Amino acid sequence: MTSSEWIVIEGGLFLLGSIWGSFLGVLVDRIPKEESIFLPRSHCNSCGHTLGALDLVPFKVWIFNRGHCVYCAAPIDPQTIISEFCTALLFSATPLLFPDIKRILFLLAFFSFALPLSLIDLRSHRLPHKLTWSAGLMGLALTWTTLEPSQSHIGGLLPSVLGFLTGFLPLWLLATFYPQGMGMGDAFWLGAIGTFVGPVGTLQTLLLSSFSATITSVLALLLFDQKQNNGSWRTLKIPFGPFLSAAGIIVVLYQQDLNRWGGIISQSLLG
Ligand SMILES: [Zn+2]
């Protein structure tokens, strides 16, 4: 491939990613409000002006209007540029890093749920069932459509179903008996992650997310203003969804390596 062909392909993927990221930003805005994700057309949340095709060009409003509405100059939610930029980066980088088409497909599909769920959870401490259930169905559907010809449908789907149960059941128990600490949204989200990564991948996700959430909570506790927080760690609320999402992305990408390291560690522990 010549360097100009390479630039065209990478630029195209970046643009495609930013358009998809713009749609994911719409999900973040509308799903918590129970609004339709297709109608009405995109509009300014301050003045209600319907946005034209040119207004929807990714990054335009950030480059030319410094993140303000063209019509009323109200500041635009930074979530739009976060989702546009992260998705554009992901679309353009993954084909370079991972030549395996099945892994790219799984990653792009998983990310398309992980990003909006994380942004919604950070903002409103919720993981809407509409998104987590759709993610679970997507995980099952992708596993189903990418089965090897030698695999039976039932045998091939079993890891996905077991992955769901491995993720859902423990957090569901926790959410039932300790609702202050864990929500049903977390249980459905880890279950949905399980449909992508299977039972072992689900345990790896739970381990990685618990570890990173604990470290973040301790750091936040040390850095957080004790007076504002009434000096109590119980009032400090850090949503768990973004940690599950980040850990899920690592497992979708590096599951084979994690399995290998897990094997080496358990062998050395068992002597
Ligand atoms: Zn406006």
C-alpha cells in the first residue's frame, strides 16, 4: 500500500469513527431522558434550533465555534467531543494494532455500548437497561454469526450464555442484599460483557475492574476535600460502570494473553 492510499484509508476511518461517535453522543443525551434516538432531529439543547447537515460535521463546532451553539452561543456539552474523538481514534487505530477482523468487530461493537454506558453512569449514576440488554443481545448475536463452521450452534453459544450468568448472578445477589453498594445496572452490564468474553473473561473483567475501582476510590479519598465529603467515605460515590467498561475493553482485546499469563501464574503457584 502506498503512503497516500494509507492516508486516505486512515482519514476515512477517522471520519467514519467521528460520525459514529456523534451518534453515540446522541445516545448519551437521549436514552436517560427516555427520548427516541432517531426523532426529533438533532437540535441545540438550549435554544431548540434544529441542526442542519453542516452543523453536524464532527469537530466543526469545536474548531470554528469553540464549543458553542452557532445559533444561541450556549456552551455545548463536552460529551459530544469526547465521544466523537474517542470513537474516531478507535476506528483509525484498531486495524493497525489488530489485524484480526473478528477481534476488531467484537471491539467496535463492545465499545459502542461501553462508551455511552460509561458516560451516562459518570453523569447520572445509572446504567439504563435499554443499553445493557441491547449489549447482551449484541454479544450473543456476534458470537452466533462468527461461529467457526466446525462449531455447533448450541455448543458455540454456550460460552456466551455462561458468561452472562457468571457476570449477572454475583452482582445481582450483591445488588439485592446491598443495594447501596451495587445497582442492578452493574449486574446487567457485567452479564452483557460476559456474552462477549465468556465466563473466564467475565471473571478477568470483574478482577480488573474491582482492582482499578479500589485504587481509584482510595486515591479519591486521599485527595478529596474531607469537609465537603463530611469526612466520610460512605458519601463518596464513584460509579462502577466505567471500570467495568474499561476492564471489558482490555479483556476483549487481550483475552488470549490474559489466559496465558493466568495459566503461568496458577502453574507457578501450584508448583
Ligand atoms: Zn442553541
